[in-house]
Amino acid sequence: MIHQYINNGYYIILDVNSGSVHVTDKLMYDAVALAEPLIGEIEKPVEISDNIRTEIGAGLKAMGYDAEDIYEALSDIQELINMEELFTKDIYELYIKDFKARKTVVKALCLHVAHDCNLACRYCFADEGEYHGRRALMSYEVGKKALDFLVANSGKRRNLEVDFFGGEPLMNWHVVKKLVAYGRSLEEDNDKKFRFTLTTNGVLINDEVIDFCNREMSNVVLSLDGRKEINDAMRPARGKRAGVRSGSYDIIVPKYKKFVKSRGTKDYFIRGTYTRNNLDFSNDVLHFAELGFKQTSMEPVVGDENESYTIKPDDLPRIMEEYDNLAKEYLKRKKEGKGFNFFHFNIDLTHGPCVAKKLSGCGAGTEYLAVTPWGDFYPCHQFVGREEFLLGDVDRGLIRQDISDEFKMCNVYAKPKCRECFARFYCSGGCAANSYSFHGSLTDTYDLGCELQKKRIECAIMIKAALAD
């Protein structure tokens, strides 16, 4: 499969199956477009036949190219075929056959230490922390059992990940600290290494939280939606009396600045959500940079189509233009030595993820589980509260292997839309929770989200090409 596009003046050709990216001139770009339907996908290098050469040449001549340049373009195509970097065949489908037979090995937990929150974000998928259930805080005993489960079910995997999540996890801070200490106590005897992370809205950050996180948390995700008026419209604090809600920006930004300055080389992300209310979201990302934040992310809201803030298909042209604008400014600042990182523009074209990761994505329901405050297991945080996806609990372990098996087979080849998509090995089939929410199936896709993901990948590849230019 070949994907071709033009972005910021660059002619880009992606050989999807090999992952090879070629930045070309217009002639080569046009030549490959003519060649693809004639050559298709090939298992091993072959010589382009005289008939195909003649047909491609005739097409290029009709476009106004001269014979010498056409000959050179055809030679370049042959060279790339010989290097197995053009028109390659998909060999990855063979790898999925043993996925279901593999033993479930858990490598990561999302610990919902608090089903409660001190903000009232309008778009919150977790229903202001309650997950459409009840408010609760995880006890140390439940968290301890969850860590024991992770160690016992992680097989030979040494590096384990635990994210403290909510709601707002800092509302249960004393349990977070105790669980980190307990996890550390398990490492040496079990030959394991915990990587702890924290996702927070920042309201309760103080010096003690900062110091502890800088010692123990490998990554901290700090929620902020950008400019003050944008953030405060969607992320208000809960008021002291009914109907009274104030914005959170002025509370959290000074704390984030202090926190980030103290992080040193340790990872963090300022993570925002954009909605239909700020389709000019590039200004919010740039606002992060102006505040001094170098590690940034901005995600599109996913919500009920009847909500006024939900992104609609009609918004796509504007959003695509916004990603292009952000990519150009991002590139400009990188070249000026004033760069920052934007999560969706980070792409590894040389090493990338392993085959299993390419095909099946995040590992929800198999390698990765969410744990509720009372110890129930769900495939991920976005499935929490959906009883049909209850996998087990910290006392009984995984008792619904059939659900895990369904997630094991949730890969790009099980999704008809992914089979014909150039981005399938970059997004790994997208989010299963979004697919289920919009289509009632794990093997469909969230169509609007797919369009946004494809655009971000195109921008990321363009940036790589421009920085190498």
C-alpha cells in the first residue's frame, strides 16, 4: 500500500508495509502514483516490465515531463523496489494468529485511587469522577492486592507500570504514597521494577506532592486546556454553594510552573482537551509553550453528539487546517532553537514499536487493566462502569478470560476500516472504547477520531522530513 500527500510544500510518499518514507520531487511523486495500480504489492524485488515502463512513461510524458527525467524517475523506482522500500507486501497478518493462544501477561495497571473530583469539567467521561456509579476512595488494602496481582501475573516481564488515576488521585494522596512504598518493597524479591505515574488536575499540588513526585513518579500528567478563558469555561472548580463555580486556571498554573521547573530531566506532560469551543486550539498549545511548558499534548474531546461542545464532522476542514498551522509554527520554533514537544508530532520512523504493538495497540483488557476503588478489573479506564466488561477483581483475579480473549483479537486486521488505512501501523487500530461507544463493537472505529489521527501522522512525518532537509 502506498500513501501519498503534499504538506507544507513537501511531496511525501509512504510505503505503508515497510514503513519507508520518501520525500521526492513532483516528477517522482507523479511517477509512483502511476506505478502503484500497475505494480501493486510485491513479495520480493522484481524488475519492472517493459510494458509497465512504457505505460508509466506515456502517462508522465502526457503531464509534460521530458524523456530523460522520466528515465531517471523509473530508475529511482526500480532502486527503491530493489531495496524493499516501495510497493512492499504486508507480511504482518501472519503474526496475529497466535495472539489468542498467548497467556495473558499483565504489565500495567491504572489504579483508580479516587472516584471523586474537586473540579466539574463539562466534558468529563468519568462523570466528575464517579464513573456513573458512586463516589469512593481506594483503600490501601485494595491497592496492595492490586499490586500483588500485577507482580503475580506479569510473568517474566521485569518493568511494570502503575498510573494513579481518578477522578482526582491527590484526593487520596496518603494511599498513593503508601502504595508507592509497598511497590518499592516488592521490587528486589520479585525482580521487578515499578514505573509509577500520576495524572492530576493540579488543584491539590503542594510542595510535599512536588517533592514526592520528583522522587518517585516517572511521569506526571498535568491537565490544563490552554488559555485562561478556554480552560475556565470547561474546567471549573466546584463552587462552595449550588450554582457557584469558579475557574481553575489561576489556581493551577502557578503550581504547574513551579512543578515543571523542579522536574529537571524527569518526564511530564501538560495535557489539554480541545472542543468545538476552541477549534483554534493551536493557540492553546502555543500558550503552553509561552508559559514555559516544553512537553505538551492536546486531545480532541470525545462526547455525546448532542452536546454543544462536541466536535462535528463539519468541523473537520477547520481542524485539519489548524493542525497544519500548528505543524508549521512547531517546525519554525524548532529551527529557531525555541522548540517544544507536541505529543502527536512525535513519531519514530526508524525503530518504532514492535510488531505486536503495531497490530494491537495499547493492550487494554490483556496487558493493561483498570482497577476501581473497590478492586474490580476493567479493560481500561474508559470501560469502568460498563458491567458487561467486568473482568474480575483483586480477590478472585481474572475470571472472564473470554473478554480478555476478545481484546487479544482486537487488532488492525479484525477491523475492516483499518485494513485499507495507511495509518494502521501508527495508531494500531485506534481506541476500542471509542469504537464501542459509537458503534457497539470493539472492531469498528471512531471515524472522526480516525480522520484526526491520520492528519496528525501526516503532519508528524512532514516535520521529520523538514527537520532532515
